[in-house]
Amino acid sequence: MPDQVKPRVNDFVVKFANVNGSGSASANGLFARSIIRMGVPVAARNIFPSNIQGLPTWYEVRITEAGHLGRRGGVDLMVAMNPQTWARDVAEVEAGGYLFYDSTKPMPPQAFRDDITVVGVPLTAMCNARYQLARERQLFKNIVYVGALAALLGIEVEAIQELLAEDFAGRQKLIDANFEALQMGHDYVTQNLKPLKLQVRRADKVGDRIYVEGNAAAALGAVYGGATVCAWYPITPSTSVAEAFMSYCKDLRTDPDTGQARYAIVQAEDEIASIGMVVGAGWNGARAFTATSGPGISLMTEFIGLSYFAEIPAVIFDVQRGGPSTGMPTRTQQADLLAAAYASHGDTKHPLLLPADPGECFEMGALAFDLADRLQTTVFVMLDLDIGMNEWLTKPFQWDDSRQLDRGKVMTYADLEAGKDFGRYKEVDGDGIPYRTYPGSHPTRGAYFTRGTSRNPYARYSEEGSVYVDNMERLLRKFDTAKSLIPAPLVRKAKRKTPDGVIYFGSSTEAMHEALEVLEGQGRYLDAMRVRGFPFCDEVYDFIAAHERVFVVEQNRDAQLKTMIVTEGGVDPAKLVSVLHYDGTPITARFIAGEIATLLAVGPVIEAAE
């Protein structure tokens, strides 16, 4: 690349191509965190296989001083460490970009491209000369290339050293060994190569934001939301929700005086048992949850139906992955919407919360338990692998210490002793929500038989058609009440009046916001609405009515959000235009902008403002 080309500073994408099980994940994460330590935001995405070792894995780091935390699309620097994916990785580099590789073995000229700059460092040779053990050679090779990249990109070695010292605190031999490997790579570049025209420079754009996975944030939200019971069965990508909850409970749910655990975490024999335990705990008055993914939801549906019909609180964290069947266990999608919203046989509808980032995972993770108690039903928190298993920069979590748990309509001993009429499934206030009691509330009153069969308002068995219909219609009124309790959608008005709108949700949010900026730069304007829960409130349908055409962006094949909007609101399907991404990778701003620009091309284009 000519020397006169100006460096691109704090605005480029680096992608690592590795082999699963090589120990590269820690080194790649170290690379990303060192840039954050320099005050520059990053957006990192881990794309990994579902086996333990041997298959390709990629780690993408977007350096973005502008703060765009969604995927951009495209790669400016490919760190190609996997011969099996070489051709694919080389092809992905943008014209004018860079290819970094292990030059220990010579490569034929046809393995490269004329429109990119190739940077070779003999990583294997350097490690073979320094280390005797094969495992040491493999592991330290990763740190050597981090050192080399630091020299090429202007990353401060001190920032990396600080992180290594923190990661290996108390293990000085490991610290020294990693420092040495880091310096080996750095020294080679400074002595033999020139810095790239992609540079990281210290900034002050991170602020007080934290770097955290959505699954961990959701688990902490569950703690703050009052959860004391977790029953789960391991499944990618939700397992770390339960593991994080366990870790937090050891600190926050253990009696400081006696050391006694004030929580129960059970790894069940399967998903069916786990949701059964959650429903049982909810019936007993505990706040309980399970964490799973699409295949788990499939197995849980009968118990979910029991929660709906018997009106027992439960919370499910659904970390969505690629389906159907086993599908792509370690890839991301938003493809469980229909399965969760209408889980179980018969007529059922369940509230969904749709967080967009770890901050909302924390907030909605806590809110879900209030909603479950208030509505006496199962509430789903719909994460996906992109949010759940990737680390995101997010604002520090906020909590109001004066906030009280909303336990909903519960008749107490005093209420029953005063002679209040108790009918477990009796309509009281017109909102569809009856009163319940906790087991043992009163020695002679307030007891009822919980069943999954039809019954009258006093919980007595009945197959009378009118009684069944009255109960089912009350449940609909309760679901309608949920509209006022679910987080309201957020609207971004375009800078100019426009007949077009777009609806989106969840992990598509950051890429969507950047795509809107790109489209505005092209003179294409859209009003935008992010839905944050189901059932949809009236504002969603008002937004659609106010526009001639509304794009619906989602990460699944069958336009599930669009289907739900049409089904629930009677919207003309022709008015909604789907923008669908479902290859298992997180959606990018380039994809969204490109698809919408193509669809808008049939209409007039407004000249962009200077």
C-alpha cells in the first residue's frame, strides 16, 4: 500500500481465523480488551463450532471510536491461522485490506490476492525455537501474534501487559512467560516490518461502560428480580445463564452469618423435569426460572401450557440459536418467537420480553419475575446467542434500592381471616387476573386444588362449555392487560417526513441504527420502531397505520415477527415488507442497508442534506 495513504484510525475490522481447541479464544479476547483499555470501543463476535476441537472458528473485532456496536460487514485485516479455511478467509478481505499469516512455510503466489497487502510473521518457527513442549508452542503462538499485531496496529504493549497481569494474578511464572511471548512478536515486527495503515490510538470513548455477556447480565437480573430457584438442563447457548446465576448466588444469596445458601439450583435430568420443577416452585410462591434454547422449548411445552392454564408464575430465558431440530447449536437466530409466544397445544399466548443488549438483559431479567407474578403465567425473556454469549460494551447496570417486588394479587392470612371471598379463578377487577394464595396461608381457608383440567371460578372441576369459555375469555383479558405492563416500543423519527417505516427488535438493534445512518446518507429516510415485548401495544399498530410501507427486520427465515404482527393486529400483510437474515451469523449494518436500499429503489429518493 502506498506510503501516502492516510492511516485509518480507530475504525476498522479485524477477523481471526483459528481452529477450535487451539487456545486462541483467550488471546483473541485479550486483543479486544486491550483496545478497550486504550479507551476505544470494540464490538466483538465469536463464531465457533459445536464440537470441542478441530473445526474452524472465527473471532471478529470491530474497532469503532464512533461506538457502532453492531457488525459492520467486511474485513480490513484477516489474521489467517487456519489452513483449512485459507481460501475463504483470503476472499473475505476488503480490497486494499491486509492479510496476516504465519510465514514459516512458504505459500505459492496464487494463494494471495494482488489487491491486498500480505504480512507474514514466522510464528511457528519462532515458537519452535523457543519452546520444547508441543502444547507450549501452540498456546504461546497465540500470544506471539497478539504482540505482532500490537506493533503493526499501534496497540500499547502496556495495556496488554496490564490485562495479562490481572488475568494471571498471583501466578508470576505465567505472567512472565506471557510477557516474553508478547515481546517476541512485538520485537519481530518492529525489527522487520512497518506499521499498517490501520492504527489504534488512545481515546476516551469507552467511559464507564462495562464489557459483559448478555447471559451473565440476565442471570444477575434474575438475582435482583428475586429469583431463588433455578432448574435447568445444559444446552448451548443458554448454559452460562445458570452457571452465572450460581456464581452470583454464592455471593448474594448466601447468609453472611451462617454461610447457609438461600437459593436452590438443580441440574435436572432433562428439560421436561427442569420446567416441571420451576412450575412447582412457582406454585409454592418462589420465584423460579429455567434457561434453555429452542429444542428445550419444544420439550417444555406441556408444562408451559399447565403454567398458562393453572396460572402459575414461571420465567424462561430462551437464548435462541439456529434451528430447527439440532440445527446450528452455536449460531445465532431469532427463530423461537412463534414457538415461545404460542407454546403448548390448545389456545395459549405468553408474554415475551425482547432485550437488545446486556443492559436490557439485566433490566428485563429482573422485570420478568414481576410480570410472571403479576400475570400469574410463564414469561419468556428472548435473548439469542449473539447477545447471550458475546461480550458487549454497555452502560453500568442501574438498580433502585427502594424498588419492591411486585407479587401481584395474593390473598394473605389477614384477607382470608376477614372473610374475603376467595375464588382462585374468579374475575375480580376486570383485568382478567384472579387472586391466588400461597400454600399454607390459612389453616381452613384459601386452599384450592390446582389442576390442568377445566374448572369453575372456585377451582372445582367442570366440563361445562360455558364455564370453559368464560375462563378462556378471562385469560384473553389477562393477556390484554399485559399490554400495559410490557415495555413500550421505542421510536426514532427520521430527519425528514417519510412514508416508510421499519420495525426491528433484539440483537438487530445496533446494526439497524447504523444502517439508518447509512440510508440517510443516501437520501433515504425511515421512521424506526424497536419493539421490546409481546403482546404488542397499540403504538405498534398506530406506527404501521401511519406509514405506507413498513420493513420488518428479523433474523429468521419465516418472518416470525411479521407473522405475529399480522395475526394479532389484523394488519394487511402486503403493507409489511420482510428483511430476513438467517445464515447463523449476527446481522450486519451493510446487509440491512443494502436490502432496504434495494427495496426502496422502486420509490423516489430524497436528496441527502449537505
